[in-house]
Amino acid sequence: EIILAIESSCDETACSIIKDGKEICSNVVSSQINVHKKYGGVVPEVASRIHVENISVVIDEALKTAGITMNDVDAIAFTQGPGLIGSLHVGVQAAKTLAWAFNKPLVPLHHIIGHIYANGFVDELVFPLLALVVSGGHTELVYMKDEWSFDILGTTQDDAIGEAYDKVARVLGLPYPGGPAIDKLAKEGKAHYILPTPKTEKELDFSFSGLKSAVLQLIQREEKKGETIVPADLAYCFQETALDTLVNKTEKAVHEFKPKQVVLAGGVAANSRLREKMTETIGAIEGVHLTIPPLWCCTDNAAMMGAAGSVAYRHKLFGALDCSANPCKEIDC
Ligand code: ATP
Ligand code: MG
Ligand code: FE
């Protein structure tokens, strides 16, 4: 089957044509990073306006590159939520308009399920599966007993990991988005500072606001003493502490829930040190297959929504023409 997938939950306007769940016929992503960089983060109102300007062009381009027309499309998949309401709205309206005009079924999707199914481009997914979801808005351990079954084993009590990266980068004077900047700078750093290991009540939950505050306080303390911090060392120490909690908790969940496969998902999956640590620790556990998505499908794109859309299409999980964007969409609905 041929799925046309639309993604517009944050600051990427994206459309992709996916054949039989795996074959990428086209994958067009128009990123707004260069605009939001000026403000040090995504400005929601600006994001919505740019989506409006770009959405038709991106959809046209995706169809043209794939060499098909709307008549060849079997269903229209789109990100319904979570995300920025104004951004989501643009993609949802485009999807509904196409569905109505060309009489095609609609497949509404949860954005994070797309991040998880991106791994299907690399490996066959086997269940039970455990996903470590690490992105701008999420830090979760998701257990999939079977295809299209999602249980959240642990989640963040405060900041998401990507958010913590972006905030720490800002206090270090690095450009937005902070994740790739810290990833790069930390390679030149060493274990020079001591930062607190995050603690949570529930073993598989996460917390990053304490770590983020500790970085800020350390900078202020040194400034008071008239000293300056070494940014590369602080980036290194923040990153090691943050990533160790991710990997340790994933390891605990693997021993407790015994999945056959572990996958990494979300924008922070692009982090080179996290990929290394996951390979060293989780990749070494016997009986568990580790899959790490290629860099091109870690951050937001529509191909991943198409991969998830194909599975949802086969399960006949269709939406009505009057469905709307849901910024707080839950993963199990
Ligand atoms: P969500 O998926 O939770 O809705 P989002 O879609 O805004 O959030 P993604 O596009 O999935 O987020 O990921 C963006 C995040 O990934 C940003 O916080 C960015 O800093 C982070 N990121 C990207 N590359 C890296 C990297 N190499 N190291 C660390 N973080 C990274
Ligand atoms: Mg983005
Ligand atoms: Fe995302």
C-alpha cells in the first residue's frame, strides 16, 4: 500500500510517501531551525505561520519526487499530537482536505509512535520490544508487548532530556538547538566537575531539572569566585551524568521486562555518545537485539510517520473527517 504521511508537530514541515511500510519513495523535510535560532528556541506563532507557507509545496514535492499522484495513494497519515497546537493544526487541516477531496481514509497518529517505528527502516521489529524515547518533549521507556501496543514504564518527572540539553546549551552560550552543540563540544571535555546523579521515587522514571539547576549553580558559584568555567568540561560532565541515567534505567527495564529487542527513538537518539553507551551496555546483553535509527530519521520527519501509518492502516485505525489536532494526545489512544 502507498501512504502519504504529513508531520508538522513542531518546527519541521514534512511529507513522505511510503510504500508497503518500508520503501521510502520520497521524504521531504523543510526545517525552520534557521528562523528560530535567532530567538534561541521555537516561537510557536512563527512556527505556525511558516508551516502555512510551506505545507502545500512540501506535499507537492513529496508526490513529484515519488513520481505518483493522489490517485495512487491508499491513505493519508498525519501527526495528530502531541506538539504545538498551531503547528499541528496546519498538518491536520492539510491531511483532512486531501482526504475529503480525493476520498481517501485518514490515519491519525501519535508523534512518538512515529519516532519508535522509524527503527523499522533499519531492522525488522520483534516483540516484546522496549523503546527508549528521548526527544525535545519526551523521555520515556515504552514497552511494546506486541505490534501497536504501548505501555509507559517510566517517564520524566520534570524536563525532557532534549529540553535539558537545549537549556544547558543556552547557559553555556551555545546556539540553538543545543543538543548537537553539546554533543560536539563534550568531545573536547574531561571529567572535571562533579554533578549530582538524578534521583526519582520510581526506579524507571527520569528527572533532569535538578541536574540542569546544578549546572547553572556551578557556573554562578565559579563566577562569584572570579573564576570562569571550562565549557567543554561542563558539557562533558552534564552529558555523562544525563546519559548514564538513561542507559542505567534502560538496562534495569531490560532485566525486569525481558524484551527481545531494544530500540532508541527521538531527536536525542542522534547523540553520538548515547549511541556509544547504548551499544556498549545494552548491545552487550545476551538475547537482546539493539537497534539504533540512522541519523537522518532521529529528528522529526514524515517518513517515520509513514512507517507507523502503514501499521495503523493495516489495523484499520482510521480517523473521521471531523477529527482535530490534539496537543495532549496520549500514546494509547
Ligand atoms: P517530541 O518528539 O518529544 O515531540 P520534538 O519533536 O520537538 O519533541 P525531536 O525533533 O524529536 O523533538 O528532537 C529534537 C531534540 O533533539 C532537541 O532537543 C535537540 O536538542 C535534540 N538533539 C538533536 N540532536 C542531538 C544530539 N546530537 N545530541 C543531543 N540532543 C540532540
Ligand atoms: Mg524540531
Ligand atoms: Fe519529535
